Amino acid sequence: MKHVIAIYPGTFDPPTNGHLDLIERGSKLFGELVVAILRNPEKDPLFDVEERRAMLEKLTRRFDNVRVDIFGGLLVDFARRAGAHAMLRGIRAISDYEYELQMALMNRKLEDGVETVFLPAAEAYSYISSRIVKDVARLGGRVHGLVPPLVEAQLQRKLHRGRPSHKIAKGHK
Ligand code: PNS
């Protein structure tokens, strides 16, 4: 699939090690991989879309064929503008599959030149989601190893104004 441009879409609020693993594997499969961040203010994200873009750009700098972009509206419209013929999505568990299948079929209905490629999440990251990482970080738990160090620092800054979270969790000022 080295001649194919693929889109890896998502909310990435924030990017996790699971996302990065998929980006790395996707960059080996496809000629070009566009990490596409959905602009979705209605979801009330923790990180605004430019903060997410800045994090993902730093995290993907080492991949020659990966670029980061922001999109709104329909994913298939963005794919068409990018000249992409594939979407990449990770599947962590069977529970993901139903929703992912629904999205893949809807996207193909909207644009039959675009195929969705599912990759199983790496075992080590199969229980991680951005939402669970935010919940744990917010409550002062350690997210080390679940997100890149850069994201860990940004979570700390956002949620605990830079103070070590374990002290906050134990009630220290
Ligand atoms: O990281 P997420 O939240 O699972 O990503 C979901 C995303 C961004 C891939 C999905 O919500 C999406 O593609 N939204 C764009 C709107 C769209 O095209 N909808 C029709 C296809 S279901």
C-alpha cells in the first residue's frame, strides 16, 4: 500500500501511546499518513485543537511520511481534498468494533473510493483511551508509560498547574 495516502482521524484529546503506536505502524504500511484532528468544540476538549496539533507535530517529527492536519465536517470530504483512499483506525477490543464498523460502512456509503483499514491495538495499550487517561490524571494517578512524556507534562500543566499530582491526590498543598 506504499502508493496509498491514508488518513488517521481522531479527537486525540490527548494523544496516547496507543495512538503513537498506530501512527508508527501506519507510516510503515502507507506511502503517506495524515493524522487528522477533528475540530469538535462541542465535545468540550481539555486541549484545544491547536494544542493537540502542536503535540502531535512534535511526537511525529521522526516520521518522514507523516503530517498532521485539522479537519471539520465530514471525514470523507477531508479525505478527498487530501487525495486519500484509505482511513486507518485502531481496534482495542470487540466492543470498539461495532462503532468502528458503523463508521467504516457509512464512510464507504458516502465515498466508495475510500476503504477503512483496521489495525489491532498493541496488547500493551489495548485498555488505554484518551478519556481514561484524562480521568486518571485528573484524580492524581500516574499516567507514565500510557502517554508520551510530553503529553504527561501537558496534562500536569493543565490539570494541576504543574504541581506533582500525587501530592494533590494526598491532599498536600
Ligand atoms: O478519536 P475518536 O473520537 O474516536 O474519532 C472519531 C472520528 C473523528 C473519527 C469521527 O467522529 C469522525 O470521523 N467525525 C467526522 C464526522 C463524520 O465524517 N461523520 C460521518 C462518519 S461516521
